[in-house]
Amino acid sequence: MPRLKEDEETLRRLERLGKQVVERIREGDNPYFERPVRSRSNVVFNEEEGLLDLGDSKSKRYFMNIGHARKFMQSMLVASKCKELIEEERTASIRELYYQLKHTIPGLDENTLEDQDESNPVIVDLETALDSLREHLHLIAEPKGRLFGPITIEDEGDQINCLKLGKSGLGIPSMVDDYKFVEHNADYVLVVETSAMAARLVEENFHKDQNAIIVSAGGQPSRGVRRLTNILHNRLDLPVYVFTDGDPYGYYIYSVLTAGSMNLAFESNRLATPEANLVGMTMADIENYGLEKVTEKLKGKHPDESGGPTKDYKRAVELMDYEWFKHKEWQKELQTMIDEGVRVEQQALATNNLQFVADTYLPEKINSGKYLP
Amino acid sequence: MPRLKEDEETLRRLERLGKQVVERIREGDNPYFERPVRSRSNVVFNEEEGLLDLGDSKSKRYFMNIGHARKFMQSMLVASKCKELIEEERTASIRELYYQLKHTIPGLDENTLEDQDESNPVIVDLETALDSLREHLHLIAEPKGRLFGPITIEDEGDQINCLKLGKSGLGIPSMVDDYKFVEHNADYVLVVETSAMAARLVEENFHKDQNAIIVSAGGQPSRGVRRLTNILHNRLDLPVYVFTDGDPYGYYIYSVLTAGSMNLAFESNRLATPEANLVGMTMADIENYGLEKVTEKLKGKHPDESGGPTKDYKRAVELMDYEWFKHKEWQKELQTMIDEGVRVEQQALATNNLQFVADTYLPEKINSGKYLP
């Protein structure tokens, strides 16, 4: 029997999908299932919620359609296997799911799946058709990221005091929906781009001194990190601060955490945290903290150069086009970066001394209450 | 005051280095420091120990040599900063070290360091000159990997029961030398290539049922994972099994764990575990476990093709040349892979059922006592 409310709900949705198909077959109709269109044309920015969302366009996939039949069959296989996983209280990686479903169809010289490129999009179809998350279908992604700080989490029956995990920290799994937050003494959540900076903050006892839950993303945040940030904010009502490099890649990471990503727009409301604030690094920090000597050059060609913009410049120009970066302060930030052609890393703060980031920079920035909007 | 015996030893070595330089200056001599040559010509396979090692060639770096002076200055800067780190009981990422040391030399229009490509090789010079590990110099690398299982580790004064960390597990830090193993009830260590397979084993309670410490490498093992495997084996006398994909990349991972890597040959005795055994996947598994339908093709060109070998084939051919793979069983394994042109992933075992790997495959392989040599 499933343990989570979400599991019961997902099972109900899977069963409804199956029953609709069976019903149509019984009535002699062409069975189909319907899901939202995922192409960019149907991705919209929900201004009120502050995140990306799918629009209203839907499309149907029919069994009795030579162009749809194979995908329809695969969708039914995936749906049926996910139902089994939830009922068995197991999870599977999307790679395992592929191996579990790959077999030769009896009486035919055809495989259900040729490679994982066939099963992966079918999983996304099912997520959108059911308005669900792949984690709710018990499919897990590559885990990445760590957590440190004054919170006790119950995971698989184990109560884990995350303040008592030395400099090692808790590995953030792919699936965090079943985490129970037993108690906490945290004032906020700080998501940190690089694991080296998170290690610095832990070494300086920042999580203890500042009552901060440090989420170390280790680069682009995994689904687990994004979902965990979302539920820490929503369930515990904790403010979220994001600490990235001051460069187009860092701002993109912030963008994904706050508004969601184009490809996964249908999941933004569960994976993104629109109220998250960026505490830095920013272009203004360079002057304010005397970092002029430790900036790095942006990579690629400036928009004014022939063939430009490329690389860092291209990404910065793209970011300027995002609706949630249309605010004039963000436009100014990005334009300054492009004009000056510089980036500034979190670790550049070490130029003063190693503890500066923990005892001066972050407390100042967080307490100032002034963040890019 | 440094806490670890290693710290005291490293301080002694740093001081000796500094004193030698000062002595030569006082005597009016040209100061230098000496370190082993690291080029491949000086990398040897130590048959007795079963690991890669540096040979006896040494070279000197002089201050009063126009080609050496800048590097000499940088080496002294790095050595001096590392001494400071150890004395302050701090660690720094190699990125932070770069930012800490980068400054304009007073009276000159020259920077101590232009970019990190200058400081990184100097760090390695110092490691070899002192016959030390960068972690002993308090420099940390990107952390990666997780640990699960019946062992209590003391880290920064926190006692962590790694059997009580749910499906999240302990994040393996870059620096594990200071870990204290308080108590354990483990029969062996199992290093697992992919985090998804480690998650599978944890979900099946493999670590609990089999008294196994699971080390999830998450791909190519980090320095922390390699060092942790080494000290778990050496300090606790635990057998180590390595579970990788059956492909050239997986065997290379095994090779790095067991014999060390060419680039870091000088550290093999601290990072590698020559007694580690590969439990799979192997070419023989394909027939033994009925995996014929779920193999994948090797990528690239077969050695017999024009322009071949490339990609997977190229790596397999290279592995056949490694001295520790000269045993006829390994030669046969690699030759079979090349001849058949197939690879087999850990997760292919899911084709039977998800729990098969935990309740049948691994216990059988580990108990058989038969491993590739």
C-alpha cells in the first residue's frame, strides 16, 4: 500500500487514464490520451505566480493512427509500470525503467523500445497528461547536492539532525517529497551554487552561527535540490536566498530556481521558488567590495563584434529577454555585465580573507534586504 | 594548533623546505627546490604493490634562472599559504587558493598569478616535492559521492551512524583523512559506479541485509571517494569490491581505484586500493544472466575498420596495454568485448526484476570468490 497522499492521488490519476482507454475500446472507439502541448509556443510566463507555465493547447495521441500507435503503446507500458512501482513502494531510475520495459513483442519482430531516447519523452508525456511530477510516478533522477544546517529530517524512518553531520552533510536524494521536517531552528535557506563555497561556509560554521540551512547545489541544481528548496520554502515558510557566481551561468541558475526552466515549464509550480532572492554576486559587488583585481573576462564575442554575441555574452543577451528579468534593475545589471565584459566568482571574495564571505559579505547582503527583484 | 598527526608531519616538511631555501640564500647560493619528474617517462608500475608509482628521476627548480624564477616564486607563495592554512585549521579550495595568492607585486607591473592554470601545477609540484597529498596541505577538491552502511564515523566531532541516514546518505567530502571510524559492523565495502545503482541497492536494503558499506562514486571516483576506499580498506581491514558497468569506461574506473592513474601516480599509495576486486559487470555475465537482449553496442570504430580504433574500442585497446591488465583473463575479457562489440550496463540487470541485482546477482558474485585478477 502506498505511504504518501501523493501516491494515492497519482494512483487515482493513473487508474482514471487506464479506465478511459478501456472504456473507449469497449465502445468501439479509437482510444486516445490527451496531454498539454510542450513546445515553446505553449510555454507562458505566469506573471501572478512569477513562474513559467504551460498554456492551454492540448493534443491527443491515438492508438488507431499509424503515426501514433507505437508511442501510444509505449505510453501505456510506462503508465502500467509506474502504477506497479507505486504499488510496490519501489522507485526506479529512468534507465532501469527502460530496461524493465524493453522486450520483443510476442509474434512480432519488433521491440517495445529501441533505446532510452524513446522512453524518456514518453515519461514527460505522462507527467504532463497526469499533471504530476516524475518523482510522483516513482521515477528518480541522478541525485546531486548536499544539505547542512539546523533541521531534523525524517527519511525512511530515520531521524537525521543535519547539524550533526560534520563537514560531510546529507546527500540530497532525487526524491524528497517523502521527507518529513521534524523540527528546525532555521531563519532561512541559502542555496549555494558551488560545493567549494558551501564547504567554505560550513568550515566557518555559517550554518550554526546564522541558523541557516545551506543547500549546496554543486552547479546546475538537480531536480532534488529544486524540489527541496520549494518544499522548505512552502512547508516551513522559510525565506530562500540564492548565492551564485556573478556571471550569466550563475544568473541562469538563479532563474531556474526562481521561475523554472523552459523544458520543464509544466513542473515549475513544484520545482521553482518564485520568492527566492539573489544575494550575489552582482556587478555592484565589484566596486563595493574592492574586487576589481579579481574579476574574470566574459568568454565569447561582445554583441557589437562581428559574429557576436557568443558564449557568455550570448547567454547574457538571452537572459535580458526573459520576462522575469525585464525589471529595470535586472536590465541594468545584465547590461553592465555586457558593457564591462567581466564576471565575478563567489570565490573571488577569498581575495580579502577566507572567512570574509561568512562573517561579512553574506550577513551584510542578507540583512540589507536589498536584492535584485 | 594542528589536530592531526598528518598535519604535524606536513608542517615539518614545509618548514624543512623553507629552511633549506633560506639556508642557501644565507650561504650566497642559488636557492632551489627539488621534486620528482612527473612525465610519463618517470611513471612506473610497481608490480609488488600493484600500483602506479613515480620513478627516481628528479629535477630542480632554481630561483636564479630566468626560466624558473616565476615558478619558484609561485611555489614559495603556495607553500607559505598552505602552512598558514594548516596552522589556522582551515582548508581552501584550489580556486580560493588562487584568489588568495593573486596580487600585483609591489613596485612591478606584474601579477603573482595570471590564472588558475598557473597555480594548479605548482600545487602538484609541492605535493610531490613533499611526498604529500594535497588534502594534507589543506587544499580540497570538488566533493562527490555518498556513503551508506553499518559504520559510525566521527567527523568534526559529530558521531554519524551511516545506517541511519535513510536513502539520503552521507556526502563524502574532499577531505576524509580526519574521519574517525568509531565502530562498524561491516563485512566489506562495495564501491558502485553509478548513483542510480547505489540508490537501487539502498532501496533494497542491501547495505543492511549484507552488512555492506556502499560507496556511491557517481561516475569517475572523486579524490575523496578514492581516499576513503583506501582508508576503509587499510584501517579497518575490509575487503573492497567494485561494481561498474561492463564497458571500457567502467573498467577504467576500476583501474583507477585499484592501481591509480597516470597523472596522479605519485599519490597511488594513498589513493588506490590494489586489493580491490571487480565483481562486475563482465562479458561472461551476459550469457550467465541472460542479458543478450539488453546489451548496448560499443561506440566508435573497431580496430580492424579504417581509421579505427576510436572511442570505446580505442579505450579498450588502451586498457589491454596496462600492465595490471596483462593477466590472460583480463586480456580475454577485453578481447571479447572488442570482438563482440558490446557493453553491458549495471542497470541492464533490471530486465529481470528490480531487486535481482540485490538479492541474487551481487551476493552470488561476491560469495563466488571468483573475480577478474
